[in-house]
Amino acid sequence: MAGVLSFFTAAYIIVVNSSILADAGIPLEGAIIATALSSFVGCLLMGFWSNTPILLAPGLGINALFTYTLVKSMGLSWQAALASVVAAGLMFALIAFSKLADLVTKAIPDTLKNAITVGIGLLLTFIGLQKGGVIHPGKTTFIELADFRSPALLVTLLTLVITIFLFVKNVPGNLLISIVAGTILSYAFGAAKVEHFSWEGLNLNSFTSVFMAPSWSGVLSVPFWAAAFSLALVLVFENIGLIHGHLHMLGQTDAHLFKKAFQANALSVITCGFLGTSPTVATVESAAGIAAGGKTGLTAITTGSLFLLSLFFIPVIKLIPDPAIAPILILIGGLMLENIKNIPLNDLTEGFPAYIIIAFIPLTFSIENGIAFGFIVYPVMKLFTGRAKEVAFPLYIIAGLFLLHFVSQAFQ
């Protein structure tokens, strides 16, 4: 049940990710197949290798980096960008399967790990409010509350009440029931319409131009390795935060379990380049399955299998409207906020970097940017207050790499 719920919560990734990849020049139908297959492979790797209910699917921040930075800004072809995904995955695996993984994770203070979880929770809430039509760009402000006459807003709020009630009462399959209820309400209130429905199958031939398409012609060039390094940097630290947050929700703090999940993540990224998509990450939607009672790899395996089957049911998935999904994201965001109690906010050298991460993740709409700024500010705050020895040496290196990453972007 948790795996089914996780799938319906994350199913939108298939459509959204493929549309972003299409902006990079990848054929749309090929991108849809690649997204579903990479999610299938990633979830199976996570389920069997680490036995955790964490889902792996193409990340919505990392795909923007792939399309709009690597391809659009740096000028790589999408085939060369796919090759850089493979290279980044190999770097990721080198860290995950060596003592570097322990070194890096131990170097990151619990304050920053908890801040990442809280920041991601606020990002989920923001996405939920946006998808549900509760907020929109204002005429005089960036964001404002939508008109209460909006059917989408009313359905989202009504479904949110149903979702909270079912969750508090611990009704079996509560979140899945709320998605069904939200879907029915959306069509009943006119917040969603069936404009076109067809069982027309996908053209599998379109996948042949995407599968095994990485181009290594520019492997000796600086832009190629700059792209691969940037991807690897973001993947490692984004997933440290994501996996830590999900394991915390499970009540698991075992370092061995973290390492196994981290390794599965790295292997999955390598396959993405060959399958024809941007890298997979430990999705924030994993929290939905965990909240629904998922505790083992069976949740991830179930979700992965449904991603594969989804290739035959894309038309049905597209019928699930945003107001039915939004309340789930808002609820899960609220549950992830619990980690803020583990942040020593009374210590400015700990609290302020945490605040930067928590604020920057949702307000820049980027997990990687929030992590980067927080990781830079943390050692700076310690240096300014004469407490430099409290910072592990690897964290200074990590902060320097993030700073170098921003500087390199400024000169692109």
C-alpha cells in the first residue's frame, strides 16, 4: 500500500521530467520511457541493495541543471550531457563505495543535515501550495494567495482537511484514499477536465535514439569535466541530506544502512546516462510512503514496478489532477518540519547556517543552492567567532568546492 501511494505521489515526475528533458533536445516519448525505466531500475536497486523504502527517480532540481545549465548554458549536446551523467555517477560511486563516504558524512554536522530536511519540507509545502492553486504570482509581490472563488484552491483545501483527518485517525491507506477523494472532487468542482483521453500507446522506437546515447567525443574538454564535476558535487550532498532525512523519519540512524542506500543511489545514477535521462535522486516523495507505513525495500520495489507498468497507463496517470496531489505534499512537508527541534538555534554559529539552508532551499526553489550556501556559511561563522577547530577539515574543502562552483558559474 505504501509503495502504491508513493507511486501516485511521484507519478507526476514522469511527465514533468520528460518535458524538461525535451527542452534539451531529447525526443519527448524517448524521455518518457527513459524516465520510467530509470525510476524502475533505481527503485529496484534501492529496494534490493539497501532494503529501505526510499524511492529513486530523476530529480526535479538536477534535471533543470542538466537541461538549462549543461546543455543550454555550457553548450554541451544532450548526448554529451548524458555522458557527463555517467562520469558524475562514477565519481559518486567512488565516494559511496570507499571510506570517503564515511569521511564526508561525518564531516557534515547534524545541524546542517537536520536543516536540509526542514528546508526540503518547506520546499515540498511550497510546491504543494503552488500545484494546488493556493498561491500564485502576484501583481505587486512574487507570491500571493489565490482567489477563494478558484475551484482548484477550494478543492485543495477541502482535500487537505480530508487528508489530515484520515492521517490523524491513522486510517489504513489514508493518503491513497485522499488522492482518490481529491481526484473525484477536482472533476466534480470543475478544477480538472478530461480534455483528451486516448489509449494510444507510446512509440517504443523513439527510445532507440535515447538508449545508450552518451557521446564521449568531448571527454577531454574542460566543459565536459566541469559539467560532470558540478553534477557529482550536487548529487553527493543533495542525496546525503535526502537519505538522512528519510532514514530519520524511519527512526533509523544506522551508518551502515545509510551507506547501502547511498551506494544504491550512486549505481542508479550511472545507469541513467545509458538509459537517456538526467540523474536519479532519493526523491522527497519517499516521505509519503514512509508516512503511510513503508519500512522496507518492498515499498521501493513496488513503486519501481509501478513505474514500469506506468508506460501502459500514462493516459490514466495524467487524469490525476494537481489538487489531489498537493495536500499530500503539504502534509509531508509539515511532518519533515519536526527536525527543527534538533537544531541548536540558541548558538548563532549553528543556527544561522541552518537558517540559510532552511530559507534558501524553498526561496531559491533549489535543494542544491540551499545546501551550497549553508555549507559555505557554516565554516565562515565558526572562523569569525574563533571556533574554527569545531569544523572538520573535509568541510572546509567541501565549502571551498561549492564556492568554486559558484565562481565558475559567474564566468560561464
